[in-house]
Amino acid sequence: MRTYPRTPQQRDRRFARVRTMTQTVLIGSGVASGAFVAYAASTAKPLVAQRPATTSSTTTTQPSSAATQTPGTVYTPPTTAPVTTTTTCYTTPSGSTVCY
């Protein structure tokens, strides 16, 4: 059985098919990796420190401890003293607000 050598045109067509297949694979993998990077970037949480958005101060009154009585003194009812608390709120990049 005798094998015939390929003609230059056959060889060129074969190289053209291989080149086209290689380009298709490389472009397809580039598009797929680009799509993955875009998806990962859109779902990722930022790694930056949150800065305070607003700080508000709230004043509430709470009864103080009961007055102690000793024999011979006049009873004085407990007074309410103002208690000041500070609330700090942070706004996340997604737009939600967290207060502590």
C-alpha cells in the first residue's frame, strides 16, 4: 500500500482548520473568564472600612436606684436622672444602614 504525499493546498487547509480551532478555543476561554470575573466582581463585598454616616444622640430618662432610708429621716422619692446614649449609624456600600 502506497501513501501519497499531501499537496501544498491540502496542507494549507489543514493548518487553517487547526488555526481556526485554536483561535476559537482561546477566544472562548477568554470570554468565559471575563464573564466569571464580571460575575465575581458584582457579587463581592468590598474590603474597605466603613465610615460613620451619621451620629445621633438620644436622651432618655430612667429611674435611679431607690433612695436609702435611715431611721429618723424624711422619705424622699427617687428622682429620674437623664441617661445619654450615643447611637452610631453606618451606611454600607449596598445602601443599607446599620446602627449600634
